[in-house]
Amino acid sequence: MSPLTFDIHASKAAAPQSSAARCGTLSTSKPVHGGFTTKRVIETPGCFMYSSKGSVPHLTPDTMRLQDYGGVNVALEQILQSDQPASFSKWPSTPTSPKFTLADYLHLQDLVLFCDLRDFSFSESTSSISSDTATRTSKLNPNTDRHVLLSTPKGVRQLTLDDYLKVVRQFQPDIIAALADNIVDTKESPQKRVRKSIDRTLKWLDQILVERQGGDGRAADRLVEEEKKRRKELKEKRKTMTKEQQQLQHDRDAASDSVAIQPVSTEPWTDVAVFAHVQVSHLEDERIWSAKETAKRDGVDGFILNANVLLSTSNKEEALQQLENSLGYLPSQKPKLVYGIHAPEDVLKAVALGVDLFDTMYPFQLTEDGKASLFYFGESATPGAVAAASTLSSSSTNRWINLWDDEHGDKFVPILDGCECYACKGNRHTRAYINHLLKTHEMLATVLLMSHNMYQYSRFFAAVREAVKTGTIEQHANAFHKTFGVEPIRTGEKHAAQIIVEAALTKRNQRLETAEPAVVDAIGSGDYDAKKRADSEDDADRENKRTRKVQEKEALMEDVA
């Protein structure tokens, strides 16, 4: 029995809708000492919170839990250490929790924890300036039949199926993505490479589903390995034989039975749900075949599709059509998660295709750029949304404002009037204050911006769910497109004020690297008088050195004369 429950709600619409959009509730249950865990529920269409190394960027644990999201997406390549899984035996345990899990380590016991191997949320056109993981992943060599390559904090490492299974049994997430041979190249891959990717992914999926039930999923692999080992030993042995002995050995080998492998009992992990990667590609036949074959696996609890692969070779409209093509072959009663769909108008199109789960990459990208959300959907507009959108600077749009702009320096109003987020509620933080925080490089700036952008994104999804329930999703989606248009392409170009601030920080850091310890201590403690004295002493020392060099040179010239 699956630990995941996905209930699809009946629509309240009076007439049938042409859209495949639906609302649902995703929940998980995990047995613990004395009963079952109580976790948040994910309302769909909805999001997993995007995380970096297990932490939601810019949010503290308390501000993160103020957000209306039920789950977190963690990329294993960002947190997997070089000595794992070997060092799992050193992890602590308690009488009530015999196995210390990843949720315990990250303190995410109340949230649905979803783990995938890689960070697939980034695409080349939208990747953040701080997304070094995505950059490294795109440069990895192809996977093999024995392992996938991961870009970990300690460098590139190979993850075999055995290691993957050990990680799952120790980490015990609520949902795990099955091992998959995902093609990360942005160029169109040849048909042979795509088919190999699908074959590997399906083979690993079958083995994982067997192991999940406590079976021996690697029996066939071990048989092949033993057969190769035996052939190698015989080859070495024949080198010392005569021709007659080699012929006799060959006859004996032909008459003997093949290597026998005894099944190995394994530890089941039926309290972890499994999501399978559906390989999407520019090749229609391969894309459909992957969807059909993956859908045949009854033990799969949900499906993952990476739209970044499609977006790298097609425009958005073509990519969405290809995505729809794959979704049509997947069972409707199971949830579907899609990577690479971030902007609100793209989310609306994906929801209409039947996609249930996304991530919060969009509010994170806005925060990285110093932007604050103003957009709304349907009836979710706040009293100040229209007014805020009417007074925009040249670097803003009617869907967000850029708080790096100088004109916000004297605006003592909240980001969005009527917004109930941590930053805006009660007018406790103003645009002028956040503008000041950005330009002084205070981390509170991104905490406030992320709190606001995450809150607005959650309100957007809440409004989308309400529109799906009432059958007005198409009407409101058209109105949204007329009001807000299309998200501008994110080029990665920084605001002029941000460039100045970061240049000043770089210069300061370079000075600190070569400064005396007393100067570093003075700057760190805020003792600027001591810093000036230290600078003056340094200047005096340099002047003395120059004077001594001049004197030595003059003395040398006199000796020569």
C-alpha cells in the first residue's frame, strides 16, 4: 500500500470544461513510535518549496513556516557527502526514532519532504547568478549502465544503484524520485542516446520497485557480474594451458551450467513514495514510448517531467504541446510534477494540461534580482495592487517592481498595500527601508523580499485552485494575460546599483585578504577609528620603505662614482 494519498476533488462548474485542470490534495503518512506522523497537506495545483542544500533560500525556519506551502524539494547532489552512504552507521538514534532521517537532520518533520537526485529547477535562460549547481551539472559526462554522475559540494561523484538504495533507506524522505538517466545536454540528442536513456531509466525503476518491497532487485545485475568474473578467470587460466587442455576446458565449460546466484533479502521501505521520471525529448516516438512504458508500472506513485529539456530545443508553445503529448499517456489518478515551468502565465497553461505540482523557483529568482511581486489572479487582487502598478519605474513592470531603483528610496509605504505577508503586514517594512537594505548589502533585504514573493506566489496558486473549482480558470487566465502580458526574458543582467554595491564589496574583501589581523579585527568590530589609525600606520611604513630604498640607491651610485 502506498504511503501517499492523492485525492482529486470534484469540480463545482456547471458546465464541462475543455481544460484538463483539476484540484486535489496530496498527503503522506509515515509510521513512527506510537502512531503516525502529522505533516502538512499539499493542495494542488501547488508547489514544493525550492531549496538549496536543504534550506529554502533567504528564509529562516520561522519565516519559512509562515508560508502556505506543504512540502520542500531537496536535491540529493547538494547534500550528499563524500563519505556517504558509508558513514550512515555513525548517525544517531533514539528509542522513539531508531533511524535518524534526513527530515530530522534538516528539521523538516512537519513538511512533505521530496528528494530528487539533481537540481532540475534551473534552465540556461533563467538560472540564477548564484546557481553554481546547475552550471556544474550541465558539464557532467554521460551516465553509464552502472551509475549516474552527480555534482556534489566535494566534486563529481558516481552514484550506483546500490548507493542510491542505501541513501533512500537512511534518509527516509516522504517521496523519492527514482534513479534516472536524465539527459542534461541542451542540444538535440540523437535517437540512439535518447532510447538508451529511456531503457536505463525503466530498468532502474523496475529494480527500485522490487527493492522497495524487500525483494532482490539487483539479482540479474549480480548474475551478469559473476558471469563476467568467471569468464575473466577462465581467460587467465587458459594462458598457461596447452591446446589440448584448452579444448578440454572449453568442452567442460560448454557442458557446465551457468553461474547460480542466490537471492538476497533486503530491507523494505514501503513508507517512501516513488515518483518516476518520464523522459521527454524532441523525438515524439521516444517521448510517447517513455510515457507509455512508465505508466505500466503500478508501483509508481507519481510522475516527473522536466520541461527544461523541451525548452532547450523548442519555443514555449511547442514545448507545452510536447508536454501535453506525454501527459496524455499517464494515468489521471496520479500526481504529475513538472520542472522548468515558473512564470505565472506558463503555470496557467501547464495547469490546463493537467499538471499538479511545480516549485517556487519564480519567487526565488525575483528575490535574487531585488524585485517584489505585484501580480494577482482572478479575485485575489489586493486593494493596492492596481494603484501600485500605475506608478512604475523604467526597470519595473505591472507584475513586479525593482526595489534597487532610486525612486523607492523615499517611499515610506509597504511593497503592496493590503498584502498580509511578513514584510508588508501592518506597514512594518517599507519600500524605502528595503531599498536601503539592498544598497547596504544587508541580508534582511532578501529575507523580506523572499517572504513577500513567496506569499504572493502562494496566493496566486490559491486563486488558481478556486478558479478550477468554479470552472472559471479559462476566463481568468485570459484576463491575466491581457493585464500582465508575458514575463520578460531573464537575461541575468544586474541592476546598475547592484553592480556598484557588489563592486564595493569585492574591493573591501580584497583589502581584507591582504590586511593585517589588527585591521580585520577593527573592521569586524566596527572600530573605524582604529581602522584609520592602522591605515595611517601602514601608509607610514610604506613611506619609510620607499625612503630607505631611495637612500640605498643614492649610496650605491656614490660608491660607483
